[in-house]
Amino acid sequence: MAIATPGAAPADAPAVLSAPIRARRFGGGSRRTGRRGGSAGRSVLQHLTPWFFLAAAVGLLLLFTYWPAVNLLYFSVTDWDGIDLQKNFVGLDNYVQVFTDPRIFSVFGVSLYYFFASFAQMAAALYFATLLSFSTRFSNLFRGILFFPYLINGVAIGFVFLYLFQPGGTLDTVLSWFGVSDPPQWLGNPDVVNWSLAGTSVWRYTGMNFVLFLGAIQSIPHELYEAAELDGATRWQQFWAIIFPGIRRVIGLSFILAIAGSLSVFEIPFIMTGGANGSATFVIQTLQTAFSFRQVGLASAMAVVLLAIVLVVTWIQRKVFPDEKVDLT
């Protein structure tokens, strides 16, 4: 038999934990539980954090884009004049008038001037982008000169070219140096005004296409040019064999932007002519219908038709010229 020392517990007695040990042991379990709860809360917060950042952008998009679009659809089936609180439902009458009234739908012919001018714009931008993508003296200066017009406000450009095209203005003075004594009325002649306005748009937007093309060309591996030079390829052959296939997607994007832009031209003709002399575009006609003639319902239908045409033309373009993966290697 073991002899117990004074003050010691018997050998077969259950162990009794001291108060500090009990606190550490049982308190540790609560800390682990709290730690698990805290990690779960942080995990939920981490999953929700991206949505918090997206909430503001999505909210602004819904408030300033999609909600006005819904109101536009609603106004297009009413006869609202923009002032009266009462809006009478008229169904598809506004849409029928858009397609049957020649004064409304015929203005799409003006967009053809800007559409054909956009090809000259893309051709000039592609030419300068290709030229300046190679080693050229003062290339950075020329890049800035080409891109600078796109940075200028459209209103300022309109006033500048308004003085350029006025009778006896800068353009007439320059032409007189070359013996042109009777220049046409650039903004007063219905046969010339749309070409003048389209030329102004070409000058303004060439810089945007130039930057797109230049960035796409510079993304092509330089080793391809070196291999082509070793094979004796000329610059023209390098363009058709390397550059053009490599930037085909960017050219398709520019083509889509050209179509959408030609259908929705507004700033230049509105500032320079106000739509006079047969220069009114569909957007100008829509604004005049809404604010000059107080036919907001009809103008809303015109805006919906314009949106539908842009979407359909874009869809057709994507089907006819689908995106293809370009592999130059």
C-alpha cells in the first residue's frame, strides 16, 4: 500500500484541476469557437466585397442608362408632348408614322455621306499608323499631331470649321492662291454642304482610328518583321502578309463604330448648319421633333428605331465578318 503524504490526494481519487488550468482548458475551446466564427464572417465579407464595389457602378448604369431606356419605350407608345402630365396610349401609331412619313425616314440618306467618308477616315488612319509604326524621324510629333483633333471639343471644332467654310473665309483665301476665283458655297449649297460636314468629321475622328490601328500594329511580334526582311519582303508585302491579318479585328471594330457613328451624327451639322440646306441628320430630326414641334412620343419612337437599326446592322456585320483568331506564327 502506498503511503500518502500529508496534504496529498489518494492515488485512486479523481484528478482535480486547478482553477488556472481549468480556465485555460475550457477558455481555449471558446476561443477556438470564436475564431471559427470570425473566420466565417471574414469569408462572407470577402465574397461580398466585389459586389460592394460593383453596386455603385451597376446602380448608376441602371439609373442613367436602363431606366431612361425603359421610359423611352413607354413614351414611344404615347402622344406625350413633353409638357402635359397626361400621356395617351396610341400603340404603334408613332412607329408607323416613322416609316411612312418621308420627311422623317428620308434623312437617313444624309448618313450615307458620313458612312462613305468614314472609309476615307479609316484609310488615312491605317496609312499613317502603318507608316509611323516603323522607325520614322519625328514619329512622336506626328502621332501627337494626328491624335490632337480628337481631343478637341466638338463645339470648338464646329466653330473653327464654320469660319473656315464661310464665304471669303480661310478656305476660299487659300484656294484663291491657286487660281480658284469662284469657289462654291461650302455650307450654303445643298449639293456641297454634306460633303463639307463629312470632311470635318473625317478630320476630327481620324486620330481615334489612328490610335487603335497603331496600338494593334505595335502588338504584332517584331520577330515577324525581321523574318520578312530576311526573306526580302517589301513594306507593302509586309503590310498585306503581317499587318493587315494581325489587326483584322481592330479594323472590324472600326467598321462597326463607323456605321454607328454615321447613323448618329449630331454635333458637327447641328453647330455648323443647324440642319439647314438638307444637312439634317436623323438625330437632329429627332431633337427638332421633340423640342421644336413638341412631339416627344414620336421622337421617342424615332430614337427606338435608330437604336434598333444600329443593333441590326451590327449583328449583320458580326455574322458576315465574324471574329477569327489570328495566328501569324
